Amino acid sequence: MAPAPQTVYDLRVVAKRLTAARMGPYLDDSAGDYAAALRLYDWNSAVAGAMHADLGRLEVVFRNAVDMALTSLAASKAWTQPWYAQESLFRGRSGEVAREAVASAVHRASRRKRRTPGHGGVIVELGFGFWRFLCGPAYLTALWVQALASAFPQHPAQGDPRRIRAEVEHRMERLHLLRNRIAHHEPIFRRDLERDFNQLLELIGWMCVDSRTWAAAVSRTPGTIAERSRQA
């Protein structure tokens, strides 16, 4: 018979295993109380997991909206290659980063499929950072004026690609930073997570109202945020 699982543990040993550097912010916020610090650490993990799921929904909706807009642009110009292979869209030093990202995505998709990847196979290999990068001011004329502003039909500034690009970039930049902190298991409990969540929903809503409603309905983030207040 397997031994019963241990249910009693030394809080200080656990905190030491997590390292002093990692536990520092939690202990600071908990006035040195190890039990409270570990509860906060676990809550941080829970809310990070909930936000990670929301960010995943955003990423899929975002990349599909951008891909659709740029695929339509490619068709209107009768390009024989997919939009991501058009070097004319990614010129200069800023474009070099995008070209390298595309080359890496093609390589990963080829290795995974063990054959020349299709359009969709490349798109799914392009990470969140790539889509956030396309929101930069360097792409206002090449991408946003020509196509990308149309990917956000519910944005209130229709007819003003400059404003649409800037406001989309602002939100994508903030959410990209949040995503990176979550990916590296960093503390996010001091952020305004309600603001993060609302901006994420707003961004999805600019692309598709129904997708925003879905994302809000299935999200665990509001409930997890509320749990911290109940624990206090």
C-alpha cells in the first residue's frame, strides 16, 4: 500500500525552495508572514493561469483578423506569394525582425509537418511578439493604411488608420508585457489586472463583438480577481 501523502509542510522550507528572490515581493506584501505570502503566491499563479487563457483567446482572434486582412490585400494586388513572404511589406531594419520571425516560423512548421508548410501552418507558428510588432508605427503606411485598419471594424475611429494603429499598439504592448511576465512565472499581483482584462476585451471587441462576448463569458479572470478580496 502506498504511503499516505504528506499534508503538513514547513512554510519556510517551501519558501526557500522557491528562492528568496522570487518570494521577496510576496513576503514584502504580506509583512513577512510566510503563510500569507504563500497564499498570495498561489493566488498569483491562479490569476496568471486565468489571464493566460484570455491572452490565448486574444492571440488567436487577433492573428486570424490580421491574416484575413493581409490575405485580402495580397489578393487585391495579385501577389503570387502569401503576404508574409512579401519582402516589400517588411523593408529596412525594422522589417528585418519580421522577416527573421517569418523564416523561423516557416522552419518550425516545415520541421513539424516534415514537408513544405501551408499558409495556416506558418501563421500558427508566428508568436504573439510578431503580431504585436506589426502594430508599430513603421508599418502605418505599408500595412495599416492599406489593410490592417479594416481588421478592427468596431473601433470608434473608423477612417483614421493612424489612431486605430496607435490604440491597438498601446493595448498589445501592455498585454505582451503581461504575457511575458506570466510565461516567466513572475509576480503580476501588483498590476491593475482589471484594467488589463478590460483592455483585452476591448481589443477583441474592436475586431468582433461576438468574440468579445464569448471571451468575457468563459473567462475565469474576474472570479479569480474577486477571490483575493475574499481572502483578505
